[in-house]
Amino acid sequence: TAYEGGSPKTVLEAMACGIPVGCTKAFGADAVFQDRVHGLKFDPSDLEGLKRSILEILHDPTKASSYGKQARAHVRESYSIESAVDRELNILKRLTCRF
């Protein structure tokens, strides 16, 4: 499918565990990580792309480890509870300043 949802929790959970991800370039999932930084992306209908992504990660442990570390750091920085609370507080501050 071309639509995996607006909040790809499975992808974020894997990234939070330091697991390099292979994921489609689809709505939601596409927005949470960078290709060849946090893992590998492929088109939703590209089964060969899926296969290549899995094999690339399996056959290059150094690259897989690097993707996993960067993925974990990205989730901690951008998607942690603290980050979510900070975003919410900033929204509330902006709203209360208007009244």
C-alpha cells in the first residue's frame, strides 16, 4: 500500500531500539527517517528494493550498526516524551500569548 499511516509507530519503535530500518517511501513512514542515515527506503511496490535493503543491512554489519545508532539518536532527539511535552508547551505558550 502507498499509505502506512500518519504515525508509523513500528518504525519509530525499531529505531528507538537501535535497529536499522528498511521501510517504504510512503506517507507517514517516509517522514520519520532519512534514507541511508537511519536505514533504507524503497518504493511500496518494489519487492526487489525490499530484498536489496534487507540484504544490504544483513551483509554490512558496520553500516547496519551506524544506521541503528543514528536512528536511536534521532528518535531520542525528535520523538521522546520530553520532546513531545516541549512541543506541546510551546504550542500552549503561543496560544496563551494571544489572549
